[in-house]
Amino acid sequence: MEETSREAVATAVQRVAGMLQRSDQLDKVEQYRRREARKKASVEARLKAAIQSQLDGVRTGLTQLHSALLDVKDIQSSLADVSKDWRQSINTIENLKDVKDAVVQHSQLASAVENLKNIFSVPEIVVETQQLIEQGELLQAHRKLMELECSRDDLMYEQYRMDSKNTSDMHLISIYFEDVQGLSDELAKQLWMVLQRSMVTVRRDPTMLVSVVRIIEREEKIDRRMVDRKKQSGFIPPGRPKRWKDKMFEVLEGTVGTRIEGTQAVTREADKMWLVRLLEITRKYVLDDLIVVQNLMVQCFPPHYNTFNRFFSLYHNAVSSRVKELASEELEANEIVSLLTWVLNTYKSVEMMGHPDLSSECDINQLEPLLPQDVVNELLSKYVKTFTSNITGWLRKALETDKKDWQKESEPEADQDGFYQTTLPAIVFQMFEQNLQVAAQIDGDFKEQVLKLCLKQMHSFLVRYREEAVAYKEEHLKDRQLPQCYVQYMIAIINNCQTFKESISSLKRKYSRSSELSDSDAAIDRTLGEVAKEGCQFLLDEVFLDLEHHLSELLTRKWLTGSHAVDTICVTVEDYFNDFNKIKKPFNQEMTNEAHRRVVVEYIKAVMQKRITFKNADERKEGAERMIKEADQFKFLFKKLAAGEDTERLCGAISAIAEVFKLTDPTLLFLEVTTLVSKYPDIREEHIQALLSVRGDATREMRQMIIGTLSENRVSYTGTTQPVFKDITVPSITMTTMTSMATAKLLK
């Protein structure tokens, strides 16, 4: 207490010190005192009020406790009196057992009297009920049935209450009402028949369906009441609970399943399109039925049945079961595609479950897949396997057909631009296009997979195509008269390569989501290029086989004295190129360039083979002028054939060699050879040796000096320009040739 007083004094001192910090505040001391006095009086008043309130509460509580104590004593006294009275009345209660039995018996007799009329009229009611059922008056029949069942159940219940172990009386009642159960079963059959034909019934007579639903609802209520009574008394009438509502949904489910299963009208043996027809009929039936459910049947069932969603699920489950059965059968490739297209696309489209008339009632995205993913994958795998086998056979057959065309005596067809072609590319890519269109209907990823498979098969096919083209050329070489149109069909083979390339690009643009070049694409481009290049080579080989005799006359004595070999070569090449103009770009340009290069190379080879050695300046001049003239002929020819940029360079090599031969002053020969080497840096020492040997007037020392000087100042070939002399070899002089030359000199 003292500590509290000290704390209060200290607090007061602090507050006074805070109020009187400045001298001018001393004038307000009296004001501060009055304010603190008011606060103190207020606090004391609140304390007094609180203490008074507590005292009043305690006083009231004590009064109530005193009253409660008195009440407890009164109750205790009353309980003692009740206990005393109860002990005295035990014997009296035991004497009332007979009264209780009498009451129960009276209740049973009262129930029997109440149902007496019904009991006597049971046979009559049974007959009436049977007639009503046969006449289709189901509601009235059910009302009669309920009266019979109610009479039977009440009698049994009273008997059970009186003596639950008395089975003989129960059996007697059951025998008397045995026809009631038969009526119930007969009525149930009629209900199930109506439900089985519900899609037809709801269109013709919806009141019949409403009556069936009302009867089932009544039975559900009775079932619930009987089950509740069983919980209380342990008694339940025979045949209860009927569970007709559960049976109703079972019947509807079976009806839907039967309707879906009954859509198959034909088999594969009778119609190749059996599956397409089946799926289309299923689609139509399901859509029509669900629209009927939404517009008519929903109104025949109570709202809490959630009728539309229930039927929606029933149809979905039935279709799923049917589709699984179809998937387990041995389906062909086209049937697999039809099934998967229908399952993955048609089913949820606006043509079926996503129809605008149904979309407001259900969410198709909540539906489970018709087929599990593993079954879909298995079907796709089976399709790919079958497709691979089929397309391999198709491609083989297409190639065999094309090979037969190669032997024809008539020229191949030409396209609108006049280029030779066969039907092979069109047939092949028509097959690819059809299968890709089918794959695109299933799934985007599967479409990509089929495209890759097509390209893979295309590469294998092109390898065989190349082998057959080579075999075609080799067979032709055995007898160059056969086949008659060898050149034209070889041109068609080359053009087909370009068509294949364009068609592949078109397929990729149309069916592939990726623009990247795959390994398969690169392999196909490479193989197509090889087939076309080899085809061009085969055609040029054909040309040069015809030119072989005329090329052998070049740079010979016969040539020097006046040969028409070059004229014949030009005419022959131009004649062949009239057909080669039917080759598509870029192969026609490459063909012309290669022909130009080979003609020039063969001409220069004739020089390097040293078929002639000029005896004097007149022969050298005459030969050089002839070479320049023939080079101009080649230039004119290949300009006419649109040979390209290398016309001057290639044919200029012949003119440059002619300048070496034409030179009259041997002392300037080194300068002329140097000029030749600067223009054509790929020329080698053996080439220069051969040129000097053909010239005929270059001494051994001069040749050694020219070769040696060129070797010292030789600039390496960088390969920046097309080589001319690179692939030209100079035949070596054998001992036999040297012996023959020595013998000739001795004879001279």
C-alpha cells in the first residue's frame, strides 16, 4: 500500500512539474487545481457506482441460490413420494398385460374390419387390374394394384405385430394374395416395354411415358416408406423394395445400347463401305435421339432426374462401347482411318455431339475419350504398318508400269510446255496426296508422321528408279537400235526428277508445319540430282557414240587434206539437241554446257594424241587455220544452243592451240606458249610437250628450254575458272612406238 502511495505521489509530482515549467504558468495554478479536483470527483463517482453495482449483483445471486436450495428440497421430497407410489403400483401394472393384449387384438380386428371389403373383393380386383393392364390403362391398373398391396401389407403387418413367429398365418395371407405379385410383375413388363420404345412413344403419345414415370415415382415413395418402417418394426412386405427407378435406368441404358448396336445393316462382304455407312447411321441416330430427348423427353421426367445429361451420358457410353468393339476387329487401313476420323473429329463436331441444338445443355469438353489413347496409338501403328506395306507395293507396281512404257515405239507424252514426261510422278504423288488427305483428317501430328513415311518411301523408290535407269541404258547399249525411243524416254526420266522435286516441295508446303530441311529431304534431293545427272550423262554418251568415228578423224592426215568431220559433229550435236530441248531447266542448261565441254575436250584430246606431226610451215598454217575455223563453228553452234558463259573460253582453247601451231618464227614460240599457259593455267608440261611435238619444228633443246623456263616461273592453278586441260591425258610413248619411229627414219 505504501509503495502504491509513493508511486502515486511520484506521478503527481511529474504531472505538476510538467504543468509548471514556465513562470507564466504560475498564474494558472488555481485553474489547474480546479481541473484536477473535477477529475478526482469524477473518478470517485465511477468507483462508487461500480462497487454499488457489484454489491447489487452479489445480493441478487445470494437470493437466487437460496430459492434454488428450497426448490431442490421440494423436488427431493416429490421424488421420494413418486418412488413410494411406483413400488406400490408394480403389481397393478402386471395385472394390465391382458388389457394390452386385448388392445393389440382389437387393433388387428379393427384393421381386418376396415379391409374386410377389400379382402372379400380381392379376386374381383385382380381380374379388373389384369384387364386394365391388357388395355394399357396403366395408371388405373397401378391404383388397383396399390389397393391390393396395401390390404395385403396391412394384414401382414398386424399379424407380424401380434405374433412375428406365426409363419402359418403369414403363409395363409401370402397364398390368398399370391396373384398380386403376378400383377406387379405383369405391370412392370408393360412399363419396361414402354420405356424400351420411349423414343417412339414420346413422339406419338408422351402421356403414356408420363404415366410410366408417375407409376415409378409412386413405387419409389412406397419403397422409402416400407424401408423406414422396417427400421422401426423389422417388418417389410414381400417384394419390397421393388427399386423400379433403378430398373428404369437399366432399361433405358439397354435400350440405348441396343439402338446403337442395331445400326449395322451390312457387312464388309456385302459392302466395302460398311464402316462408313455404320458410323454415319450412328451419328444420325444419336443426334436425332438427343434432340428428341432435349425437346420432348425432358418434359416427361421430373427435373431432379437431370434427364438430358443422363441420356447424353448413356449415348456416350453406348457409342464408346460400340467403337471399342469395332477397334478390336481386324480392320483394313481405310477402315482404321474412317474409324479414327469419326472418333477424333466427327464425334465432337457440330455434326454430332457439338451440334448447336445440344451445346446449350452439355459441355462436350467434359466427355471422356471414346477410345483410350493406347487403343488409338495401336490403331495408328497398325495403319502405318499396313500403309507402309501398301505404298511399297504401289510404288513397285507404278515403276513396273513405267518401265513397260520405256519400251514403246512411240514417243512419251509432253506437258503443256512441250517437255517429255511419263505418268509416273503423277501416279506416285496422287497416292501420296490421297493418303496425306486422309491422315490430315485424323490428326496434325499423324499427318506429319505419314508425310515423313512417304518421304522415306520416296527415297527408297528413287534408289530403285536410279537402278532401273542404269539397267535401261545398259540394255540399250547391247543393241542401240532398241528401244526406238530410248533418247526420248531418257529425257522423260530426267524431267521426272524435276517433277518429283517440285511435287515433294508442294507436299511439304501443304502438309508440313516445319520448313526445316530434314535428312530425308537432303537424301531425296541428292538422289534426284544423281538420277538426273546420270541421265544427262547417258544421253551425252549416246551422242558421243555416234561421234566416235568422226572424232577419231580429227588432227589426222585425212583431216588436214579436207575432212568434214567437224561439220558432221556439229550437225549431229544439233540434231540431238533438238530432242534435248525437251529437257526441263536446270538440266537442259547443264546438258548443253557439258556437251560443249566434252566436244572441246575431245578435240583437244585429238591434238594431244599426236595423230599428226606437221611437216612444214604450210601444213602448220593450214592446220591452224582449220582449227580456228572449226573453233568458230563450235562457238556458233553452242551459242545457238545457249551454252552459257564459257563459250568463248572453251572454244578459245582450240584457237589458242592453233596460234601455237600457226607461229612461223620458232624463236617466238616461248612467248606464244607462255600466253597459252597464262590463259589456261591448268595446262601441264606433258600437254606442252605434245603441242611442240605436233608442231614438228621444235628442237629438243628448244622444248627443254621452254619447259624448264615455264617450270621455274609457273604459277599454281587456283581453280577459279573452269579447267579445260585438267582431265586430258597425254598417251605415253611405248618402246614399240619408239622402235617403229626409228625404223621409219632409217628407211627414209
